[in-house]
Amino acid sequence: MPNVKQQSGADGIREALDLALERDSSVFLIGEGVADPKGIFGTTSGLVEKYGPKRVIETPISENCFTGAAIGAAMMGRRPVVIHQRVEFALLSMEQILNGAAKTHYVSNGAHKVPIVIRLVIGRGWGQGPLHSQSLETLFGHIPGLKVLMPATAEDCNGMLLSAIEDENPVIFLEHRWIHYVKGEIATGYHPAAIDGPKQLSKGESATVVASSYMTLEALQAVGALSEEGCDVDLFDLRVLRPLKLERIFESVSRTGRLLVVDLGWKILGPGAEIVSQVVEHCFDDLKSPPKRLGLPDHPTPSAKSLAAEFYIRAEHIADAIGELAKLPSDISARVIAKLADDRQSHPIDVPHPSFQGPF
């Protein structure tokens, strides 16, 4: 068994990049801020000093240009890791990603591969508002030819990134900014994690809950509080949006008869809609109640804390939805929701909850 140590998600990402750069000379990093002292939330700190500016390449503000250059490098045998500090920055290079990286293998009849990883930071925090806090996983998950990974744990930040860099296909690696602070045990050394879809985090008979990225952490809080009241559920961390493998979810729903999906981004046309659709197709006769979805309301993200507090899905909302699905007595649901709300009152809405965030 490998040794493990307690690390943050950012530590896990940095260690994965360090291991990949050391192990394979074809790997290089490129992006805005990769050589900055802050190192993109600490995920690239010290790497330019160790590997030099030809393998840790700081770029001008030219997202379309350096993304396209990295795609070309991948086609020529290199393994670039492109880093956009915000997912919105990658919008300037969408034609390169969706029509270049994603389709090259197909249109060349397999003659060309594009082993590129594109790291995108998504999600809320620090009053970023409508332009710098979006979770746009649906855009990338819709495109054949891309793999789309959404780690929720420090372990997956490390292991899934190693697997992504090894992959012969273009991989979109979506990091919620608060996942950088989550703490967990990471095996020391080079240990790629299987890109095999949902991971079960808890077991129960009351319902099946599917969440992804940061929403997995909110779901864990809700599930833990419900468990204290005797309501146990099957909780799954989706991990991989594309390829979307739902066999474990089908098996669970066939047993529990109830499904809740918690989207990180907007509810309308989100991944939850696809998951519910497939569950209905495969498990319709097993359903005891209509599936439920949670996600962001259908308007841009507000900047003001007072409005943001009513915008984002939290553990309280998840616990309430599970209670409705499981037909919990109203006093039990109210007690769980009140406990979760009381715990959150002393914590700012725009920083990670200390139950999973650990010290900055």
C-alpha cells in the first residue's frame, strides 16, 4: 500500500503536474499566470523554477492563440496542459477546443491524436458575479470527442489529473475554485485514478443522490445530517461528465426508487436533465416518485452577497429535497434544515465552509 498524506486539492494538482513533468519530457504547462508567484491558486507554484520557462510557459493575454498553439503541439506529439484561470477566459478559444481538439481524431480517421488537458477554474466565490463565477460544464459535456472531468476530492484532483495527462484524447478538467481548498488523503507517488464515472460515497435505502464537483461537498453535509435522523441515502459523486456512465446510478435507483440530482450550474438543460432522462428510460418501473433536480435559477449570477445567498444551492436545499422524496415527517426535515442553516449562519456566503475547506 502506498503512503498517504493529508493535502489540499491545490496541493494534489500541483503534485500531479510536478510528477507528470518529471516523468515525461513531452509534458509542458502553458497559460496566463502559470509562472506567477501565486501560481493559479497554488497549483503551479515553484514549477517554473524547477522546469524552466520552456516547459512552464507564461503567455500574454491571448487565450485563442495559446490554446490553438497547444492543440497543434499535441497533434505533433507533445502533451500540453493548458490552464485558464477562469472558465470564461476559455470562451475566447471555444472554436479551437470544440472544432479543433474535439474533432481531429474523428475527421482524420484516427491518424491524429490530441493528448491535451485543458484546466478550467469554475464556480463561485469572492463576489465574482455574472462574468467570473460560472459553471459551464454543460457546454463541454455536450461535445463528442471531449472527456470532461469534475473532481470533488483532493484525491481525485491528483489522480484524475494524472490520468488526464496520460490520455490520448482531449480532456477538460474542471476545478471548482473551492475544491482547491478541500483536504483529503493523497497517496504519495505516481498513482493515476481510473476515469470510470460515479463514485459511491454513502449507502442507504431512502433515495439516490447524484452530485458533482463542489455540490458533492454540500450533499455530503446534507446526507450526514439526515443520517443522524435515521435517513440514509446512496450518494454518488459523478466525477466524469463525459463519457457519462450511469450504470451504478441505474442499479441504485432500481433499489431505492427515488432520485435527486444536484447540478453545479444552471438547472435548465443541465447535466441533471440528462441523468434524469436516462434514469427514466432505464428505471421507469422502479420509480416510486418523480425524480427531482436542483440547480441554479435561470438568470445570471448576482454579485451582491445578499442576492447570492438566495441564488446558490446549499446543503439545506438538498436535505429538504431528500426529505420530500423519502417522505420524512415534517418535524424531522425541519430539524435537519434548521441545524444546517444554524451551522452556516456564522460563515460568509462567498468563502468555503470550514467543514471541508481546512485552513487557507
